[in-house]
Amino acid sequence: MSQPILDARNVVKRYGKFQALSGVDLRVMPNTIHSVIGPNGAGKTTLFHTLTGTVPLTAGSISLNGKEVGGMPDHERVQLGMARSFQVTSLFPTLTVRENLRVAVQGIQPGKALHFWSKSLLKDAHAELIDSILARLELTHCIDRVSSQLSHGQQRRLEVGMALAAKPQIIFLDEPTSGMGIDDIDAMKAIIKGLRADLTVVLIEHNMGIVMDISDTITVMQLGKVLVEGTPDQVKSDDRVRQAYLGNMITGGA
């Protein structure tokens, strides 16, 4: 059996007297889609923050490909193969799609993100990588449009593209379909499903249809702890999950 690409053990996060995470274990296998779900306040986003280095751990360990990263800042984790998107779209609104992606590519190398207007970074800099990302996200036709002029669904896809620009081994997606219409949701679902061929996806998503359709493993959180973990079928049939918050929503009932 292969080893996990991400192995988090006994992760604890406290804010003063409030304990947001209480000894969370999470093992993510390579080239899988591992979804983290739970009611509001369960600790999902806090877990993402600690795993990706956005906030420091209080206690516990996090290893990426066997290397301990729990004490590293986020930019060092990016250089080791970790990337993430955020629940709130965070693009450069006055830059084009191409320029947003170019900044993202440069940002993985310390000191180069701020050299965006250098003469050495011409229009076609990083063109091969950018073109491959745009094709994957079906945004090639938007390459020279300012990102603020994109539809909400296109902006969400572009944000995923900016995470992909780091050429990660594992990508964390926080509510990637938030605010989308049905057509955009279907497109994003297909994109996420396709990522598994090349890398590992850790997903926070409230749309249970997507979670159940594309996940290999689902971790259900409640009150800062892991309640249940298993395949979609195992999670669907677990009484603890239904009692916690999903009810008939996860079983397909009314």
C-alpha cells in the first residue's frame, strides 16, 4: 500500500481559550480526491489554514511526502508542492487572465513575484505553463480579458488556475463552487475530477452532490474533531453523520 502524501496527526489549534481543532488526524493518499465536510463551525477551514501554513499549529505534526512541514510558513510549503485556493476569490482585478497566472507562476520563487514588470518578463513569459492551465480550465478564449470582467464561475476557475501555476503535488480547494450557477458547477466538478490524474486534491465543499460524486475519501468533522471518515457509501450510511447535520440531504431523501 502506498504512503500518504499528507499525514497530519493530532492537530490542535487554539485561539486563546477557544479550541478550534482538538486532535485531528488526516491522512491523504496520492492521486485521490479527499473531501472534508461538516456543519458550519466544525473546523474545516481552520484545518485548511493549519495544513497549508496560513495559521500556525498549536500542537501536532504535519508531514508532506514524509517531510515535517508543521512549523513551516505557507510559502515554504508551496515550494515543497502544496497549493490552495480560498473561499473568497482573490484575484488581481485590474490584470488580465494571462497576467494573473504569470504573477502566480513567479510567486513560487522568492523575490520574483514583485518583478512583474521586469523587461525580462515579457508577454510570452511562462507561456507554455500558462497555456496548459488555460486549456485545462477552458479559459483560453479569456486570456487577454481583465479578470474583473470575467463571470463569477470563470473567476473561480482562474483562482484554481493560479494555485495550479505553482505546479503542486497537492492542492487544497476551499468551496470552489460557492456562488456558482448549475452550468459553472458542472464545469468545475469536471475540472476537479480531472485533477486527480496528475495530483492530489483536498476539498472543502458544501454541495453534497459533488462531494458524493467525485470523492475517494470523505472526512466528516464536528466541533473541531473527526466524526467519521470513509468512502462516500460508508459516509452516506453512517447514522452519526445523519444525526450530526446531513439528515436526508445525504441519503437522497426529501
